[in-house]
Amino acid sequence: ESIDSAFARFNTIITSLKALDEGYARKNYVRNFLKALHPKLIAKVMAIEESKDLTSLSLDELIRNLKVHEMIVKKDSEIVKAKVESKSLALKA
């Protein structure tokens, strides 16, 4: 699941809670969003928790940080895939 789709799902839940007047504190948004992320992001989540003050970190800043990480991982994956494919072609020749 991408960060954008996870955030959209999270926003839907938050909106529903607000409609129910559940008193869901804004300061808990960041912490709860981090908990809801896919386990493959556990290393990034831990790094954010250790390096940032979660009580002052905005949800927008968190999303930007995670999207940058997602783009880097995707680019690295594409580079590795291209290298594997080129080695495979070289071995076939």
C-alpha cells in the first residue's frame, strides 16, 4: 500500500470519528498513523520515532517524509531490477 492510499484511508477514519464526535485528539494523529503503517516500514517508523518529537511533528511533515522514503525505495528497486535484467541478458548471450 502506498503512503497516499494509507493516508487517504486514515483520513476517512478520522473524518468518521469526528462525525461521531469521538474526541479523537489531533496530537495523536501522527502516532496512530505510524502504528497503522505496513510492517515493511518498521525501520523508517523507528527512525522517525527516535529522531523527531512526535508531539510537535505535523501529519503533513510526516507524510512528506514518508513519501520521500517511498520514492527512494522505489528508485533503488528499479535500479536493482535493471541490473539483474542486464546480467541476465549478458548470461544468455
